[in-house]
Amino acid sequence: MTDATAAAIAGELALLDPAVRADRDTASRLIDPEFVEVGQGGRLWDHAAILHEFGSASSMPHVMVSEMDARRLADHLVLVTYVSTIENRSVRRSSIWRDSDVGWRVMFHQGTRID
């Protein structure tokens, strides 16, 4: 594992932490201003919308993570893939992390439910 892939995985896991999601400043440092997410139902999220969603969630159930992997796509880009499971519902997830002048930030995320 390289420093880049380790940083992207650490960021991804941090964004699954309810304490990080509840702290707008911390979450904002991990989410790129150009962030886009394609949700499980096809909804598009941007930086402002996802931070609002994080802040409005009163509690988040425990997320189990499996199949975590990361691979470098380019000098400043890392793809992170994994499966998240919450209450017997599993979702295959992928995120693209970009190295910026303020550190590694997620710029794209997509979740696809596994049936």
C-alpha cells in the first residue's frame, strides 16, 4: 500500500464515522468543492447537499466495511472500492480521491445496491 492509497482509505473510513459526519468542518476538509455523488437511487449530490445531509442526520447506524481496496489511477488520483453493509443491506461503493493543496479529498462517489 502506498502513502496515497493509505490516505484515500483513511479518508473514506473517516467519512463513515458518525462523529466526522456530524462535524461540518472536518467533513468539509475531506470532501472536494467539486464533489459529485451518484446515489443508489440515481440522485445527484454535490458538495453543499452532501454536507447538509451529513449535518441533518441525527444518528447513523454502524457501517460494516468489507472488500476494501485502493488503486492509484494517476499521480494525484486514487480509486477506493468497498462494500458497505448497514442492517443487512449491502452496497458496492466506489470513490475517487484527489490530492490537493489541502490534502486528499473525495471528488466522486457512487453506491450501487447489491441484491
